Amino acid sequence: KSALYWENLNVIINGPLPLNKKIKLYILSFIKQLGEDEGMILFLLSLLHSKPEVIFQSDLLKYLFDNEAFLKQLESEAKLGKIKKVNPEIFYTLILSLVLFPISIDVVKRNVPSLSKHSIEEELELRTKMITEMILDYLKK
């Protein structure tokens, strides 16, 4: 299941969608999967903390970010003046941190009844909207 999910993210990022729609769908899909698989969140956080090189040497990075077509789309959009020029490494770090860390906190919140004011679905919907807006704002000139 997880391998198929990561491949689906790559299909989105490789696809022919306009950049804004692509980013929205990518963030939605990324957050949805992490919301459904708490173990993946903890696994990624653990790897980032203890062995970040494993992420950079695995196929996971290829599925998440190592994408020539997406990099060319970012570059093309910047040349056309539609977005600012971005450093891909910083951009990917921004996406990963904005998605992974807040979602990991949501996992903790779900286990504290007094903090659970919204349903999980509402939290994920709100988080998806906020993160997508932050990333699209970051790209604005």
C-alpha cells in the first residue's frame, strides 16, 4: 500500500497539471496518506532524526521530490515571471516540514481527549488548506 501511495505522489508531480493545481493535489494526497498511516509519520520523523541519509539514499526521496519534470516546470514558471525563482532543495524542505511536522503533532493531539476539539477529517482539511496556501504564497513573486 505504501509503495503505491508514494508512486501516486510521483505521478501527480510528473503530471501535466498547472503548477498551482499540481501543488494543491500533491499536498492533499500527501497529507491524506499521512493522516491514514500514523506509523509512516513516526517512521519518517525517526529517520529524519536518527538517519537522514537513509531518506536521501532511498527510493522514497525519488518518489517525493527527485523529479526532473517538476524541477523544469518550476524553472519555466520562474522564467515566465509567474513565480519567483526557488532553490529546489529549500522548496522541498519547506514542503516536507510544513506537511510532516504539523501532522505529527496532530497524531499526539488525537491521543489527548481534552485537545481533540475537531474531528480528524476537519483537522486534515484545515491543515491541507493552510499548508497549500503557505506554499503557494512562498512561490509568489
